[in-house]
Amino acid sequence: MGNRTALFETHQQLGGKIVDFGGWDMPLNYGSQIEEHNAVREKAGMFDVSHMTVIDVAGADARAYLRKLVTHDVAKLDDKPGKALYSGMLNEQGGVIDDLIIYHNSPVDYRVVVNCSTREKDLAWMNKQAEGFDVALTERPEFAMVAIQGPQAIELTKTVVSPAAAAAIDELKPFVAKDVDGWYIARTGYTGEDGLEIMVPGEQAADFWMALKDAGVMSCGLAARDTLRLEAGMNLYGNDMTEEVSPLEANMGWTVTWEPEDRDFIGREALTQQKADGVQNKLVGLVFEGRGVLRAGMRVVAEGAGEGVITSGAFSPTLGTAIAFARVPKSTGDEVQVELRGKLAPARVIKPCFVRNGAKAFD
């Protein structure tokens, strides 16, 4: 038996197919991955993301500590209460230990959300780096976390929360969060759709989930979450980025803040050297219109450039074709060959975003 969220029994009652995910018993789907995927693209769906790790970072040196810890500069959040920042957390060699979101509550109070499978190594690393800073790290396992995503997600959620929470949601801009009566409501997500990620006390999670269901929000599992994030061009830790891959080779260069030059974040020296030497690889999107589904680990041949590998792949329910991320040599052009069942087949190379606002996002 793995770890279980506050919603585990609810998932069972609703017929969720439970699988192990990073040591957690989580729903893969509730009967149809495709229906759940389409519900998010067309109306609204909800995901239990309570297995994510929530850590509060507080203290006089909280800002200085985070400016050292991550690639993006949290100084960008100054005077912007509730504003969130996506970033990478690197080792000294420039490899990605994890990707995370940082919410700014005040200059001495931030909330950080990291992945579930990386919890132990993240906490160990973050605590190690906290030495010498006046800062306290507090994990918040008492929170459950529900992601409601889709074009109608916000309006449907407002019908089941308190008037104060509904008013706060009305004022939330993208990538901003607000605490309302102990509910931490963020307009963020991992599907490419508008929506919310709401941290609620665990004992209130089941009632909240069922109220959303009664309002017309579909229960969705991990399988739909993966195809949605892939279509949206969002990286998955452990596949598209790892401790052996730098953000410059994982399509995450935009998460590195280089100015000011004297901000000595962990991994900066390695990334600077990599920039000077020139990166060897890049992360691209692949579109495959032949028969078959692209999967992680498949070999990619780029004529004249070398070989690469698929890091994430799936059938796209929105596009009706196979799509993937692949790490390939930097000089790779507009077409590659992918090895399926021992044979090479052509695939298009595109910028890694396949669907935006429910529609095809490339020519």
C-alpha cells in the first residue's frame, strides 16, 4: 500500500482505477481517459494533486535564500503579493533537481510546491542549502490540493465555494494566488487551460470534490493529466528534465534569470560555461501521422545531425495523432526518423507546444 491522499476513498467510491504513482495510490482514470481529457478541453475537469509537496519558506532571509536556491529570480515577485513563479532548482553541475512553483505571500513568507516523487531529495537539498540563512522550511501535508481545469472551470468552481472565495476568484489574474479563510486559491495549472489549483484542509477535500462533481466538473485521473500537459508543451520531471540535463537543453532557458550578474544561484557557473561552449542538444516537439504511438525511450535519427531520444510521447486526443517530446542534437532540422518496431518512420519537428486554448497550435 502506498501513500494516500485525503481523497483516496472518494476516488474509490467514484470507480477510479488506482495505480502506484511515485509511491502514492492515485487514480489513473475513472473509466475513460479520452472522455476525461476532452472534458478538460471542452468544459471542466478536476484532478487530485494532493500528492504534490507543499513547503512554506519563511524568515528574514527567505527572499535571499530563494534567490540562491532557484534559477528564476524571486526578486521579480517583490511588491506582488500572491504572484507565482515557475522555476528550476539545480545542482552545482546545472542539472535539474526539480521544477517547482513559488508563491509570494510577503518578502519573508513564500510557498513552494514541488513534485511528489522528488519529495525526499528536494527537502534534503533545500534544508542543506538553508544553512547560514535565517529561514524555516515547513512542510504542509495537512493540505489537500485540487486542480480544476477547463474553459468553464472557474465559473463552475465559483458556484460551490464561499461568497468570499468566489469574490477572490473573480479578482485573480493568471499565476496569482490568494488565501481565503484557510483555502489557498491559485490561478495556475498543468493542462494548458484556464483554471485553478486550490489547497484546502484535508478534512474538507471530499465534500469539495463531490460539490464540484455535482456542479458538472468531471473527475479526471493521471492519464488525462499526462496527455493534456503533453499537448500543452509542459515538461514532466524525470522524463523531459533530470539531474543529468540542464534547463538549457530542456526548453527551460526562459526560467533562468541571468541579471543581475552578481546573483550567484546554484548551477549558475555550470550554465554559464555551457552557454559559452554551446549546448549540444535541444528539446523539440514531434508530430507523427503514421500508424503507431510515440513512446519515451524510442530512438530518433536526425539525418546529418546525429541521434536523439523521445522523452515523452502519447496519442493526442485533441489532434487525433501521435505527438512527443524528443531530445535531439542542436542542429536537427524540420524532420527526423523515429524507430518504431524496428523500422524508421518520418516525423515532423515543431516547437514543443501542440495545443493552445483547445486548438491546434502549429502550422
